Amino acid sequence: MTYSFQYRFLKNVNLEELLLVFNKSFSDHTVPVKLTMEQLKDKIKAEGIDLTISVGAFCNKELVGFILHAKNNNYLYNSATGVLPSFRGNNLTNKMYDYAIPLFKSFNMRKINLEVVSSNETASKSYRKIGFKKWRVVNCVKGITNVKSSKSEEIEGLQINNLPYYEYLISFAEKDIIPTWENNEFCIHNFETTLTIRKATINGNTTVGYLIFDPRYNKILQIWVKESYRRKGIASFMVKELIGNDKNFTITNIDGQNFGIHSFFKSIGGEPYLEQVEMEMYLD
């Protein structure tokens, strides 16, 4: 069957229609996703998704495909791409970008990032054809916390304190792990009132690490320990104090080459469950 498609930004989209198409599009993916309306609204707010620069493919005035874009200054992030199963094979992802990229360039956007499941060669090939290039491999980890007694008990004065956002940014500058979009400082700021943001200090003065956790979804967004204080059990101490033992947890898209952080998550009960490729495309 030959279809006629139209492409436009989603600034006037009905969120109920978007939710329906989103869930149908992701129902048969490697990791199926089904969002509630509240979760979709949370995703839009937390990731900075801007529907005025998100693209839709329409057939007979009905939404059949979409690309949700988040925006931070002149950087864009493809938060989700979906096409209804019955409309796949029409090259809609490429055509939506054919529509959007010239406009993005006129808006002085510089770069678009995205993640794609490593085993999804069809999607990877499509993104490469558009102009995206592989940057790095990232992994998702999940498990049940199992933190044993650690060396942290030997550190005198070690305690947990609140971490104001402005102070977090100072520590963030020292990080040697570059988070993907949904875990970065921009998204944390968008949803900081709902997150657990705490630091580990010695005697309440010296910050030696921090943990950022979303208790609604049992998700660790970031965990960091100052380099000179690593391998002393401080990260385990923060997990035990702030999340607790025998608790489900996930963390998405951590650098596949950072063996230290992977070893840590394995030590507290985590195992990789999904590998993705982070891709980027420069527009200038």
C-alpha cells in the first residue's frame, strides 16, 4: 500500500495521542516500554523535551511516527524515536530528519545526540545514513542492592549531608565520567526537587563523593567519589545509607569502558542488561 505522509513539529500535538503512539511503537522493542501519562509528562520535563522542535510523521492527519527532541542551549538530544509497526518500512525516521535538519541548522543548533540499542542494526544503519556517527558504547545495569560491611567504617567522621545544586556543580566539574543526556546536570536541575541529592563528607567539611537517586523509579542517576578517596568503601556507604539493602535499582547508559564503575555496581548486586551505542551528529 502506498501512503501519503506529512511532516511537522509537534507543538500542537495532543499528549494522549502521542502517548498512544509512543506505547504502540515501543511495545515490540528489545526492551518494551509502556508509559503512563504521568510518566510521559515526567520524561518531557526531566529531559527537557521541547515539542516545538520534536517531529511527527502524519498519515491522514493521524500521528504515525515521531522523534522527541530535548534541547539545552544549541545542543539537541533524540530522546525517543518511534514508528507504529504497521507503518515501518517507509523510511520515516530518515524523512522526519530530512524535514527537521535544515530547520535545526537555521535555528543554529550545533549537534544531536542519541542512543540506540546495539543489537538494533536496522535503526543503527538508518541513523548512520542520516549522518550520525558512533561515539561510545554505554551499558544499562540493574539489580538488588547487596552492600556488605566495608572499609568506610574505618573512616572517622564520614557522614551524609544534603548537597545543594550549586555545590553539586562544583563536584561535577571533577567527574571523570561523562554522563549521557538523561543523567546529566541539565536534567538533574530540571527535576531536582524530586531527587535524592546527597554528599558524603568527612566531619561535615570535606566532600568526598555524592549520590543522586530518583526514588520514584529506583534509579541512580550519578554516583561519584573523589579520586584520592576511592576504593575505601565510600560509594558503598552512600548506597547503603541512601538506598538500603535488598532494594531494586537501575542505572542507565554508563560508559562501557569505565571498568571501575562497572566493577562497583557488580559488587553491590548489579548486572548489565542492555548495551547501547551513543551516536552524535554535528550540524555545522
